[in-house]
Amino acid sequence: MQILLGCILAAFNVYVEFDPKLFLVLFIPPLLFADGRKTSVKDFIYNGREIIGLALVLVVISIIALGYILYWILPNVQLAACLALAAVLSPTDAVALSGIVGKGRIEKEKMEIIEGEALMNDASGLVSLNFAIAIAAGTLQFDLLQISVTFFIVAIGGLAIGVLFTWLYARILRKINQLTHNDPAIQIVLLFLLPFAAYIIAEEFHCSGILAAVSAGMTVNHSGMMRNAPLTARLQSDSTWSMLTFVFNGFVFVLLGIQLPSILNNTFAENQIDKSIEVWQLCLIVLFVFAVLMGTRFAWLWAMKHMPATPFGTKRPLAFRAYSTRDLLISTFAGVRGAITLAGVLAIPISISGRYQLVFIAAGIILISLITAVIILPILLRGSVILDNSEQHNEILTVKGHMAEEAITSLEKMQNNLLQETSETGLDQEIIHEIGSRVIGSLRRRTGLKDLEQKALEAENLERRMRLVAIGAERTALLQMKVRNEVSEEVYEHLSTDLDIYEKMISGDA
């Protein structure tokens, strides 16, 4: 839909100059950082072999196989340029996939692997692209050993910089918060700058900025940066990031749509001069290249499915072993291409012969992969329902029960201490018993959720509804006082914000 909107805007002469380097700096770090924040480090490590198999091994296989095939069928295009195109066609786009199939349509375990692959192969594809461009431009000699060593240094360096910088950033932010009295606006702005800083610093050290942004996102939740922040900052940060990622993702595809008419016009103009190939032949090549990409992906998934049960010295077989043929096809067509591919191909220097052919093929692959996924994935997923969340639900109940038990222990200690100090504090023992019994009683209901789930949930829901009604009445009263000029604007905003925060806490809205 966003791509179509971009094409419509382009038809009305709306054009935005596409600078690939600026695009990679402005849009990719925050989007990958946000994806990294949502990624479970535990699950990522657990699926590490599957992710490496797709994001590294499959990328290398695809680059070599597709690069030589393109060199064979594209006249007047050197091998390094063909390898560069193969490199930019490697990264997949999990965000576009989620928009196509909807949340929950693909099983959680399979989606974790696809999303982990998308996080990692952006880096492996673009690093490979840089090597191919350098070779094509004559600034780097092809040396497999040197390129392999440099590749791993760039990748590991990017990951390390992202982790280390985030931990240091968290310590600095803590000091700044003390000086600014925990101002939420300052905290949110500084958090938003983190992925850009990690990306730029990694690139300055000639490491992968993309991997630095990813590892920064995966580290930030473990650094204590947000855990130690005030409630207001945490709530505002979550809502701000949700809004920014939604806008950025949408704008990326609108921008892609705006570029398509320009790419087509440039292709026809260049083709008038280039007599070595016709436009219709380029269209056939796009279809052929897409078939090669999907065929290679399916073949590699099938190969990993039939790998020995104990690869890499572990007793746990690869997750692909349990995949059916339909699962393999879903994972194959789930490898849609997106904005990273467009940014990468437009980064190829104009001086390279046949560049317009490479750009046209890349744009065609993006469109076909998206259109094919829109058509085929719903068919493959037909009959499947939104995943049963009973396992996650049971886990939530168990964890909430354990949390409640710890809270009860802590409150009982507090209650006993208060009772011992009543003579000093002047508190009434009856008030302490009444409030303590009410709060602890509510928590005790939660500890029995697994055994008395329905009754306990009804009690919690009733209490929540009553509190929300009370908040609504308070908000109405506050608004009426403002209308009657009985409260200042500053006090109104302060109390209104307090009610919003309290309502979020009660309702559980993110």
C-alpha cells in the first residue's frame, strides 16, 4: 500500500532525492535498534545455528551462485558488479513480512528465526556489497582469505562496539538523569540518539554500523537504562518508539514507491543507448533471478532439514528438521526483499558499467518478492489460525503468582515493621491492618490464579473496571473545573498526566 502511495505521489511530480548513504544513516539504525530491543537474547542464542545458517551461509551461497549466473547472462557487466547485485539481493525484510501475513499467522518459533535472519543478513549482505564495489572500482584486489578475515573482523567489531557503547551510554545517561532530575524528555531524546551514535562510531572504526545498531538494541534492555528510569519516562519511551518505528517503516516504503518511476524512466533512457540488451530481456532476467533466489533458499532450507541430528557438536537437532514441506515453502517465500536492497543497489557507483541494469533488476526483485508473498503466503497459511497462546498464558500466570508471593513476603515484613514503629510514627494499628489486609488479599488471589483462574480473574477484572470508572469520573470532574476556570492550565496538565499514567497502569495498555 505504501509503495503504491509513493508511485501515486511520483505521478504528481513529488520526488525525493534518494541518497543511499544518508538513507542508511537516518532510517536503518533506529529501525534495527527497535527490532533488536524486541528480540529475546535468549531465543536469539537458542536459534543461533539456524540464524547463522540463513544469514551467513545462505548469503554466501546466494552471492556466489547468483553472482556467476548474472555474469553469465548480463552482457558488458563485470563479475564484481554482478556479485555486488547478488549481495544487495541477499537481505530479507521481516517488517514487510509481518505487514503481509499479519501478527501471529506464522508460528512464534519460525518467526523468531526469520526475524533473527533479517537482523543479521542486512549486515552480511551490505558488508559483502562493500567488498564487491571496492573490487569493481579497482581499489581492492580479490583475496578470499583477506576478505574472509576482514569480514569477520567487521562483523564481530560491530557487535562488540554496539554492546560496549550501550553499557557506557547507560552509565553516562544515569549521570545526566541525576543532573536533570530525571526529565523524561531528555531521557527519550538521548535514547533515540543511541542507535545513530552506535552506527556512526562503528563505521568510523571500519566495522559494521548495522550490527552495532542491532547489538545496541539487544543490549539496552539488559543495561538498566530503562529499568532505572522513572515510570513516566518508560511509558513515554515505549509509546514514542512505537510511533517512530511505525512512521519510519511506512516512510521507507513510500520512498521506495517514489523512486520506482524514476528507476523505470532511467532504465528506458539508458537502454536507448545500450544496444547489448532489450528491456523485455531485463524483465525476463528479473523473473529468472527471482526463481534462482527462491530455489536456492528452498534448497538450503531442505538441506538443513536433512542435516545430521548433531551438527556443530550439539545434541539438539536443527529446528528445520521438524519442518514440513509447507513450512519450508512458507520460510522460502517469507524471504521478501525491501528497502535495504534498494539502498544497497543505488549505492553502486554510477561509473560501473551496466549499473542501470542492476538497479532495474533489484527494483523488480523487490516488487515481485512482495507481490508473490502477498499472493502465495496466505494460500500456504490457509487453515492456520492465530496461534494458541495457552503456553504463554500459563507462563504469565506462573510468573505473576511467583511475583505475588515475593510481594506478599515483602509487604508482611513492612507491615510488621510499621506495627512495631506505631508509637514513633503515630500511625493507627487498625489502619495498618486494614490496608495491609486489602493489598495482601489482592495479591493472594493472584497466587492462586492457576488453580482458581476464573474466579480470580473475575475479581481482578471487576476491580479494574471499578478503578477505571473512578478514573473517568475524576477526569470529567477535572475537565469541568477547567471549563469553569477553577484550575490553572499548569495544574490541569499535571493532574491529567497523572490520570493518564494511572489509567495505563490499571488497564495494562502499552
